Amino acid sequence: MSTQNGQKPCPHCTADHATKDESKNNPPLTTAQKELLEYCHALEAPDLVKALKLLHDIAIYDSHVFIGQEEKDALFSVKGLWECIEGIRVES
């Protein structure tokens, strides 16, 4: 099929192709991912964020236990989790 000026459309620029590319980059959510999103929403994200921050702060500031690299990495992951949850709350 040609355009009005006689040019043929690029085979790589069709709507079908764009949809296929999007599905490659954004695969459907797994059941566990959906459950996590539902759980975060059900608890109201601010409460969950507050709880994660509290646990983080207790571990760092109120504990007399040595915190090694593994523990530091875990606390950093907790921080990343609450930041992601805050982002979900902002977008919805």
C-alpha cells in the first residue's frame, strides 16, 4: 500500500510492530508482582512506607549490633523498596 505521494510505508514503523516492541520491553506482570501492587495499595502506601522507614531507622540507629556489608545492602534494598512504593502512590 502506498501513501498519497506514492511512497511505501516503512515495514518497521507499523502499529503492529510498535505494539510488539512494547510487549518485549514491558512484559506482563507476574502474579506475584500483581499481588505486591495490590498489597501496597490495600495498606495505603503511606503507612507501608512509614513502617519500612521505621524498621530501617531502628536497625541503624537503635541497634547496638554491628552492621556488616550484607546488612547494609539489605537496608539499602529496604530504602529502595519504600522509594518505589512512594512512586506508585504519586502516580496513582
